[in-house]
Amino acid sequence: MAAEPTRYEMHYQDETHMETNPYLCRVWHRRGEQPTLPAVGTNRRVTVFGSVEVLGRGRVEVLCAGQDAACFVLYLEALERRHVATGREIYLVLDNGPAHTSNMSMAALDERAAWLHVIWLARYSPELNPKEREWKVLKRDVRSHLASTLRAFVDEIGAGLRHLGGTRSEVVDHVPDWFIAGHRKKPTGRSPGRPKGAKDSSKRAPSRVKEAQRQVAA
């Protein structure tokens, strides 16, 4: 990388959860008094898929409402846009998480093999990934308080990612509108509850109470 900086980049990639409940870290308080923090009624969580460039030339960060292969592909699309803009080939250092090793993810990596070269870390070796240390700084500086709204929650995370530094930073917000509206999952459009007239594909196990009543009656 150092020998040909205009031709190559190396990115260390990882992901982390960011929750609406404040991140607990060091806090000043009076001796003998228990410190308290406000919390939301129902905790919400977004996942950040991100990478930092080894020579300090920036980062690629993608905010999502899930932690699956589809979200990892969104990160790869953002990384591809960086490749097109800079013209550099990219070496991507990955761990063996399920979002990286699924069939969808492996196919997406193979499609980009002309410019994207993957280096797999050894299992259970977070100390080899400098991106891991950035998450602690991000949570300390951004998530030490309770956000007023879900929109403010997501915007504060994006601002914190930009403040991590680097000459070129791509921060992409892929958090869907249904998350901002307060839903935990994407609405299906159906009314809540069991559909009227629905039948199970297989018979349910007999009720133990009714079975006991039959035996007593017999």
C-alpha cells in the first residue's frame, strides 16, 4: 500500500449495533448517590457496516436497520462507488461473520473480484482489526445521551461517523422510513392478528388439558 498509494487502498471492515438506550461509560457523580440515565420504553437498534482505510485516507460507513447479507451488499455498493471515484483497487480485510460468508455475500464479492481483493482474518481475532477500536470511540462520543427522536438518533450517528476523520469519508444512510416511523419490522400491510379463516398446514398437538378431561370422563 505504501509503495503504490495511488493504485491501492486497504480497508478494515466491521459492523456494530447502535441502540437508542444510552451507551454506559464513565460518568461523574456525587459520592454516595447512584447515577441514573433516562431510557426509552422500547429500545431500537441500527447497525453500522463500516471500514477504515489503513493509511488514514478516510472511511466507508453504511447505516442499516439490520445485520444481514443484504445490508453487507449495500456496504459493498458504497465501497464500489469509492473505487469508481478514486480509481484505486481495494484490499478488504474481513472477519468470518455470517453476514460476510453467506451465499449472497460471497456472490457479491466474486462479482467485484476485478478490483476488490478479500483478506480473511483468523477466527476470533478482533485485536487484528483497527476498526473495532473506532466503535468504542463512536459510542462514547455519540451515544452517551438519549436522542429526542429516531430521526435525531440516526442523524447523530452519521455526524459521529464523519467526525472520526479521514481525507475522504462516505457515510450512507440506508435506514428505512418504517424504522423512523417507529416500527421494529417492515410493515406487511395486513391487519394485526391471525388472519380470519386461516388454517395450519399441519395438525396441532392435542391439548393436554382436554386429553386429561377425556381420560377422567372415560
